[in-house]
Amino acid sequence: MDLKFGFSMNPSDLSEVRDVGRAAERAGYDRVGVWDSPALFHDPWVTLASLAEHTERIRIGTWVTNPLTRHPVVTASAAAALDELAPGRVVLGIGTGDSGVYNLARTAAPLEALREYVEAVRSLLTDGVATWQGGTLRMRPAANPVPIWVSAHGARSIRMAGRIGDGVIFGLGVSPEVVTECRAMLARGADEAGRDAAELEQWYTAPWYVDTDRVKAREGALWHVASLAHHIARSGVVGKFIPERMAEGVLELGNAYDLMSHGDPSESLRAEYRALARSSGVADYLIDRFTISGTPEECAGRVLAAAEAGAERHDCANDSPPGSLGDRPDAWANAVMPLLTPHIERTLHA
């Protein structure tokens, strides 16, 4: 196996993001991502520039930006500038848009718009010129390759990632059966474009909750599944590999999620999410499919089971408020990664 780990975080405090990034580099993480949600957090590119100057090895980038709030030249130019600060370390995650667009009175971009945007940004970064919406765009290209990873939460977007992405960010869970479905759909999309899916970097995102007390870990994860259900609910369950018996409960929970508190819901709201997940009958299903939660040994076992199905790159969806951005990555690095050291490519730093 060739296990790698990374995580995303909200840019709510620049100093804290820098500290967490440095700690992640020391711990042996492969990459860290920064959210693009301007109504809630600081600008991701300003944050990433600061992070670039305080790290040396770890890959950094948006996790994720979108086609609606930033012109292709704006995104490509920002990525090229960041590459000057962190040569060869920049990655660009792009999706249809979630809190970053819904909180600006918009809705997610159509997949065709995502395709056009990704292709325009890549062309600008590599060649300095692109055609977009009938016009010609120009800029100074990046000095180094900047891979674009497409965020995918359904079968159609996974196929698109296979056709146009340098990589894919899977948001449909980490259970082995779902990993198998995702990989098959990615291969289908890659085949349609005459590409090899094995050459695309594949990341599986899921929140991590690790504790010596299994019940405490799963209870901590339970509120978080409302956010994950929201990704399903906003466009329906078709193509999301949701069992029919679970569909109604997933939609009910997802539709109840409040994006204005994304990343930092109140304790009372977390309690409401937990209660609704239980009453709708989807609590255990969502925890088991969409999170890695439990004791260190259980979490390590979940990673290895997913890896056997083909998921070797794991990303923590780190919905944590200011002051605790590093808590879950630290717990993972201290308690779970040592159990997986024989399977991790990068040597852990002291």
C-alpha cells in the first residue's frame, strides 16, 4: 500500500492555520487544503500565501474553489502566484460550489460549467491562453505544473473527473463497497476520454473522529453527518449509491443543514442534527459510510479496509471552529498514523 493523508480546514485564523500547517508537515501529512467560502472565512489565497511561507514540503491549495465566484483568470493567476512562493507544491481543488456559493445567494454550478471552467483554468496555467464563454483569455502561465482535482459527490461528476481532472476528490464515503463503485465510475469516465484512471490522483474525503472511547468518537461524528447528507440532498440521491431504504432519511437530514453555520454550528444545533439523524434512522449508516470514527485501532482498520478496495489517499473533512483546527489532525497523527506506519509512503518526521 501507498497510504497518504491530508486534511482541509477553514481559514478562520491565519496564525492558527500557519501553526496547524507546520505541525502537519512535521507529522508527515502529504497536503493541507483551505476552504473557499468568503461569507464565512478569510480569503483562501491570502491564507495559502501565508501558509506557503511557513512550510517547506507539504502540498497546499484550495479544497475547494468553484466556477461561480472567481473568474478563471483570477483563479489561475492566484495559483501561479502561489507557485512562486511554494514551487511545485500547489494543487487546485475545484467543485461546483457549496457554502462558498449558497451563502452568496447562488446555487451550485452545472457540471458543464464546471467542465468549461476546469479546462479554461488548466489552459491558462499551462499555456497562458484559453477560450471561455466565447472569448479569449490570457495571462502569464505558471512556472510549474499545477494539478487540478475535481470534487465529485455523484456518479456524473465522478465520470467528469475521469474525463478532465488531474485527480478527483471523492465525497461519497469510504466504505469498501462505495470505494469500489467510485473507482468503477472514475474508470468509466477516463475510458470515455481515452485516459487511464490509474494515472489520476484519487483522494477520499471523510471526517475523522478518533478516541479511546468508541462511543465518544461516534457521538462526536454524529452531528457532522448532517453536513455530509447536505451534499447528497442538494441534488437528490440518484447516482449517490444510497440504498432505497435510507434515501428519505438522508434527504430529511441533509435538507435541515444550515450552511450559514458551516464549520462551526452551535452546540444546540449539533444536538438537533444528532437527534434528527437518529429519528430518521440513518445515524449508524451515515457514520459507517461517510466518517472514520472509533478507537485508534478501529480507525486504522477502516483505512486498511478502504485501501484494500483501492482508497489509499485519505482526506479529513476538518469541520472545526477557530481554536481547534489542529485537534483532529493531531489526534490522527498521534494515535492512528503510527499504527499504519508500515503502509505510509512518507517517513514520519520527529
